Amino acid sequence: MDAEISAWLAVHDGVASAGRMARAGISAAATAQAVRSGHLIRLRRDVLVDAVRWAAAPVWERHRLRARAIMHGREDDTGLALSHHSALSVLGVPLYGVDDRVHAVRIDGRRGHSGSLLRVHAPLDARWVTEQHGVRVVKPARAALQVAAAFGVQAGLVSADGCLRMNLCTREDLAAALSAGGYGHGLERARRVTEHARDNSESAGESRCRWIFHLMGLPEPELQAGITDSGQFVGRVDFLFREQRTVVEFDGLGKYDAREDLIKEKKREDWLRSLGYTVVRLTWADLAHPERVRAKVLAGFALAQRQPAS
């Protein structure tokens, strides 16, 4: 790859704009050659990304690259700011159930528009916009509720919990963003997310579990509950249905990084069972079938009732 283009990508987080590079003195011929050789991927006429980074990136990271690339090419358009999950992707907030298009808002009163790569929504008051990592973005609380309004409660809850957990916003910020309105037919979904968001839900999987428990009419569990045995700490569990003496753990990928972790977890689980708790494990595959989640948890309740408490 051309050395100047390589340096540009290194400085600009793997994204590029043909127009900006041309104004900086990088020739259009060099850019075109980088595209032909496969070193650059052209997402649209003036939106380019590093092909190596793009190929290695998971879905959520590709969205972040796509969003940054579009804003990189429109740096002079001060009336545009990333919104919805596109804003959150720049901040590293967990995403679920969203689309691939980059979402943005106008803060200069101009009308929005929609295309295959970029959707610009109706104008938003500039007080809801900030700058993060050199990019104009809608503030996290507002962006999370935008996700809820557009893509549903479960999607919004994953992001709102993530924002709270990462200290990007507070529950008061979510309430203020909700009160400001502007969610159209998605207002009730945004309200639900504001009501249910928690800062101690430790992953996207746990956020989804909580919403499924609610939808399926299960009791509300305690989150990250500590369990002791005669004053000795046994462990902290993802969900504790205390009255039903049932522990629910969400097993996401990467939770156990080594064989020793598995052994330690098995001993902890045996200890919990010796205290009269039933342990139910849920996986990503289970979350795609809420009725399966409900059946597994209810089976745990029934099993716990049949065994004496320690």
C-alpha cells in the first residue's frame, strides 16, 4: 500500500475519505490503486476503510468503522451527529438487535434523509450532542433510548445497561432523556427501558435474560447476589430467585478462560447445591427461545422445592 495512505489509516483509526486525502496531497490515483489492490474497501463513493481491519472485525466493530468512516468524510458538516447504536458503537457500548445502517441526526434544523448506508433522522436539539473520540455523537442516555424506540425493548435494554455499567450515564440521565420526548411510536419502548435499566447487569446476555424473565412472567430475581455458608463466602451469582432457592447463571462465550476456571466453577456449583439451591444455566442459544428459558427456570423452581434447604 502507498506509504502515505498507510500512515493516514494509522492516524485516523483505519478510516479514510478520498476527498480529505486528496486535499491533504494524496493523489486520487494512489487511492484508486489502493482500492483496486484490495488494501482499501470503498463502502460508498467517499467512504473508505482499511481492508485488513475490516476483514478481522466482528459485526459490531464493522459498524463502528462504518460510522467513523462516514463522519470522517463529513468532518466539515457540523450539523450532523451520530445517533442510535452508531453513536454507542463509537463508545464501545454493547449492541443487540440493531441494523447495519449508520444512524445520525441533524442538529442544524435541516431535514433528515434515508439511504442504503446512512439514515439521517429528524432534527434534534444540539444540547443532546457531545463529542467523543473526535466524533460528534448523541449523548449515551438519549442514544440508548433511540435504540429502544427503533429496535425494541431488548435492544435498548442491552445498550442502556451497558451505558450505566460503563458510567456513561446515570438513571437520572435516562429519565431526563425520556422526558424530553421525540421517540414517536417508540415512546412506550423507551419508557420500559428507562424503568428496567440496571447498572449491575454485567453483560448483554444478562440484560436479555432479565427482559425474558419479565416477559415470561417470572419473579424478579436479585442481580449479582452474594451467597454465604455460615459466614463463608460461596460466590456471587448472576441471578438469585431467593424465595424459590434457585440460582440462574448465564454462560456467555469466554466466561471460563482456562481449565482451572471450569474446575473452580464446578466446585462452587456443588457447594450451592449442597446448600439446597438449584442451579440453572442459560446460553445464547436459549435466549433465542424465551419459552425454553421459562421452562428451564420453572424446572429449577420445582427441583428446589423437592429438596430440603441446608
